[in-house]
Amino acid sequence: MYDTIGKDSIEYIVDQTEIETLACTEDKIENLIKLKNDNKAKSLKNIISLCKVEDDTKSKCEEADLKLYYIFDLAKEGEDLDSELEDPKPDDLYTICYTSGTTGDPKGVLITHKNMCSTIGGVYRYGVKINQSDVHLSFLPLAHVFERLFYIVLLNFGGKVGYISGSIKNIKEDLAALRPTIFPAVPRLLNKFYEKMQDTINEQGLFKRIVVNWALYNKMRRLDGSGNFNHMVYDKYVMESFREVLGGRVRMIITGSAPISQDVIKFLKAAFSCELYEAYGQTETGGASFATDPNDPELGHVGGPGPHNEFKLVDCKDMGYTSQDTVNGVKQPRGELCVRGPSVFKGYFKMAEKTKETIDEDGWVHSGDIAAILPSGAIKIIDRKKNLFKLNQGEYIAAEKLESKYGDIDVIDQIFIYGDSLQSYLVAIIVPNKKSAENIADSEGIEEEKFDDIINSEKFHEYLIKQMKEIKESEGFNSYEVPHRVFCTSEEFSEDNGLMTPTHKIKRNEVKKEFIEKIKDMYDGAKLQSEE
């Protein structure tokens, strides 16, 4: 389980699986004790602590009718056991990998040994060659299929795994100590490296800054032409300091979980002088279904399918995406991306209806992502069929859930929340109530007199965000589920202007198109995923 999930999700997962034993660190035991004392998580009987615990914690466990074990004591006992384990069969269950549950209760994804083994084979066939000298720094949660996959890949091919020293804040020191050779990472972290390296360049003296920028410029030109990220002179005399950021030995970077900007990929390839794969997959398909070729000069896509699965696109005519689409005069089939093959999961644990919604009768997993097939044959993710999307740190956002809650604020008549997979925060388009807005102008000391001026004044926007933050606290939302910036309009969303359906639901694509320039302004003019 993710160590950041709340008591409600822990209770839900424990009750659904009827699990009797949990392994965790001491700081998580307190939550389990509270659940037991509240007569919840009734199936739970045993806790395996991954560290030595205080006597006070032991006493509390006994009072809550929980047996507490120390992992290394159990390991010692295990040395004296004389029993043989039965080899698993391909269709035997390997794990239940729970989703984050942003859209409701977490879903338990049933993953078999065949699912995982076929994905490992696919990763290897992509060209991701691992050997016994490879080292991986594990810092992403093992509850996430992306990290779990690479953990198993490393062990399968004889590589080594090291763990962060306790906090992602110490990753710079941990990288220097372990000096990994492969580096699976999410875009959010790579973006931080990119920003830090840009700052370092700008802090250099004039001569050194000119030399570094010249070397990067020439390497990126070479990338654009041939995809080659190496240079005999620049790599040795200019890029060495950049490589030390990751410990000095990284030969391969793999990014997934969310999209990453083309500019960042190009810079990192040039600066680190190493292979960089961008992968795409879902927990339901083993974590890696598509991947780029690190030598491909074309960026902004997720490459082609692995040999362990096949794919197809299904028309989404209501969104304007079909197999007959053309973009800039070039045929570009578009539609919902579906995947089928030995990596496809068995279903959701105790959720037959959810399983039917995701896997059709022919075995295709419907991803909910809208993709396009580029002229090169590569796949590009361009939209989301469901009203669910990711920010660049990989966190899922359920827009309608947030709109429902924030729409309860008196001054908000209508609200549209938007998040982009290349950006780190949400923005919102709001239609305020005229009378309430004018009353707020009086109480908040807003000097503007015209309605349009009032609702787009800095003080009014601050008031709206403050109100949404209060809702966030009362509903227990995460910090990333609050819009950081807003734009207000006096024109309501309606059927007449094409922004609402006859059943009074917001047409999300149409609202996005209508306010695209305002949305870009709220992201300071940055590129959006659809523009990459």
C-alpha cells in the first residue's frame, strides 16, 4: 500500500482482502492500532515490523489484540524450517496492485505471474538491456507498478538495488553514495533536475556559460538530426559535471507515469549523454506497453508497442476522434487506445462491474486515453476520454468530483477545472454569481466597479482560492487538488454557446477550446500536452 493513503483507504483494502498480516515500519503501526481499537479492520491479526519497536508500541498492539513480530526474528526462524515451496503456474495470482483511488474506492488490480513475466520480456526486447554490473536506486513507492516492474527486472537479470536513506529530499546525497547505472524516474523529479541544472548554468561566469551553452546547442542539433546523444569532446570536457548530478555512472534513464516535455528530454539527453526511454503503460497492462527508441530524433510520443502486446484505436466520434482523421493535411488515425496481450490483468478484485467496464469481451483493455498514430508509426497520447487526468508528478485528478464540491461555494455558479499532464498545478474557469460577487467586492474592499473588472481583480481571485482551500481542508483533498490560478467570465456555459449538453453537463473539450488562451496565460504561456 502507498504509505500516504489515509485510514479510510487502509480500512477499505484490509476489509476487501480480509488480510490477516501486514508488514510496515513503526510509524505506520499507530494507524493500524487505531483501526483495531475502533472495531475496524477486523481480519487483521498480525503486524510484521520492519524495524525495532519501542515497548510502548508493543503494549498498545497487545491491547488492540494484534500480534507484533520483528522481521529479522521471523527470518531467523525461517532458517530452521524444512519445507519446499511449490513453483507458481503462469496464471497464478502474483499480486493485487491497488490503484490510488482518486475517483473513489481504490481498485485492486489482479496481476498474474504471466502478466509480469511477459512485461519483463517485453522490456528486454525494447532494448533495455540489464546486466549484473547494473545498479538501481529505488526511491519510488513499491506500491506503484512502475517501480515494482523495474525492481523485478533488476533482480531477474542479476542487477543490484539500493534504497534511499529515508527521504526523497536526500536523493542528491544518495545518488552520490550509490552511483546508480540506470535511473527510472517520474517527470516531476526530472523536471527538478532540469530546473536546477539550468540555474547552475546561469550562475556560471560569462566564458564558462558560453562554452556550456555552445556544447549543449551543438549536441541538441545532433539529436535533432540523427538522435545521437554522444560527443567525444563535449562529453569528456563539458558534460562531466552534469553526469555527476546522478552519481556519474548513469547510462540509462527511463521515465513514465506521466508525460514529459520535449525540451526537458532533449536537454537531459544532451547533458547526461545517456539513453533516455519514455514509456507508457497502466497497472492493468503490466506497467509498460509502449516505449520510445532512445536514438529516435522525433520526440513528443511514447514510441511503439512492445512485443508482449497488441493495440488498436477505437473511434470516439463524440469527441471528434476517428480513424479517418487528418492533421495538417496528413492522415493521422485517432481514438481511444486499447491494449491486448499476455500482460493484461485478470480483473479488479471483487469488482466484476468495474472489470467489465475496462476489459471487453475480446480481451481489450480500454485505457481511457486518446491516442494518435503519427506518420512514423509512433503513438502519441493527446487527450483523456474520461474526466480523469494526470499532473506532471503523476497524480490523478478527478475533475468532476472537485467541480461538484467547489461548485457549492455561494459565489460560484459554474466551474471548469483543468489540469495538464506537463504542468504541476490545476487552473479553473469560473462563472461567478453577479450579486454575490458584488457583495464580496464591498466586503473585501475591491475598488473596481464594473462586474467584469471585479471578477478578474487580484483580490477577487485570492478570495476564490481561499474559499476552495477551505473546502479542501473540510473534504480532506490533497494540496494538488486545489486550483492555483483562476479566470472568471461573466458569460455562463450554456447550450446556446455550445458549452453544455442538453442534460446540462459541461462539454469539457469545447470549454477548453473556448478558453485555451486564458488557460495558457494561467500556465504562464507554457506548452500544453496537446501542443507537444
